[in-house]
Amino acid sequence: MERPLILVTNDDGVTAPGIRALIDIAKEFGDVYVVAPDSPQSGMGHAVTINSTLFCDEIEVNEGIKEYACSGTPVDCVKLAVSQILPRKPDLCISGINHGSNSSVNVIYSGTMSAAVEAGIEGIPAIGFSLSDFSYNANFKAAEKFIKIIIAQVLENKLPKGVVLNVNIPKLEEDQIKGIKVCRQADAKWEEKFDKREDPRGRTYYWMSGEFKNLDKGDDTDEKALEEGYISVVPVRYDLTAHHFIGDLKNWNF
């Protein structure tokens, strides 16, 4: 029986420790192709490259694995992989492991999750993995067995067309992680602050910072699961239609 073909990508760059850890895991499940940005692309969301050329160079990191470094965004990587690089449509796309959480509202800004969503648009089962630790030397080993469980379940059970999984892992040791919880996305937001400064030539510039605000007190959210030491799994889809409001909107006097 043919082994699954697995596309691995991320937004932290092809050499980031998170993707190297995910590649090692993916090898146990199928034949792996890696197409990832050649430099960090965090916060790019679903951006695509339109007004400049794209380069995608084959590199050699792990023997026996086809790897490509792409000059574009995470979404570019998936588009190029499916259209130009892979020998056939992959059976699974996994993105990450991201250095930093992509829970709640962060899913909108995340290049990691946008790569997974793009795969979902192509009808490919996809998972985005993120660890709540921004450190370059974060401990990705602690969640390895849980990541394997999730990948195995997706390969076995598939996913509905257009649905992908947003998986977030708490910053804990393996024996401190309590398990896996299926959740909904928490209602949260960033309250941005801009530090106004002036460069040596007198031109004003701004440096953005922000504070994360969890507005959701529910017990069934990804933020609550992470707070309690669980890995959160949220099913995500690219259809942004507010279906619950269609009926009311039809009653407006357009």
C-alpha cells in the first residue's frame, strides 16, 4: 500500500527548530516533502505574493527528504507545492510547529494556520501546530507523543472538506500535559499600543506592541484548555460567512 504523501510547511522559516521537529515526526507516517519560507514570515496571515517573483530552491538538510526554501509567504509555499513541486496531491499538510501560540484571535494573523487553511481550500486534510513558547530553543519534544496521536487520527478519520485543525500546545513538560481537548476558539483580542518615535532624519515612525485580552469566560475554549494544561484542538474552516445573521440581514431594506 502506498505511503501517505505529507507536505510540511511553517511560517518561522525552513531552518526553524519547530519545523525540524515536525519533519522528524512526519517521517514516521509517510513520505515527506518540505516547502517552507526561506526566512521568518510570522504574522503574514493569508498573504500571497503578487507583485514580485517567487523563488523556490531545493535544499539539502535531512537525507532522503525533498526540501525547498521559498522566497514567499506560507500560503505561497502551499500553492507552489501543490501546483509545481509535489508529484501528486498530498494526503496531509502539517504546518508548524510554530514558535508561539496561535489560539483564539491569533488564528487570523497566523502564517502557520493560513498555510493549513490554504491546504484545506485545496481539499487537503491539514493541521497547524503551535507551541506557547516563543523561544528559539523551545522544548518541542514534550508534545511529540500527542502530535503523533493527532496526526494518526487525521490520517485514519480524514477531515470534512475545508475543515482544518488548529492545535495549540501549552508550554509544559510531557508529564505535565494533561491530554487533548477539542475546543472552540475563545473570544479574545489584542489591544495594540504604538510607541511614536523619530529617526535621526526627523521622520516619525511607530513601533507596535500590544496586550492580549481574553474576553471569554467559557470553559470550552482553547484559552481555557491551555490554561489548565491541555492541548487544544479547534476545527477551523475558511468560510467566513456569518450564517446566523443571514436571515436578519435579508430583512433589511436594501
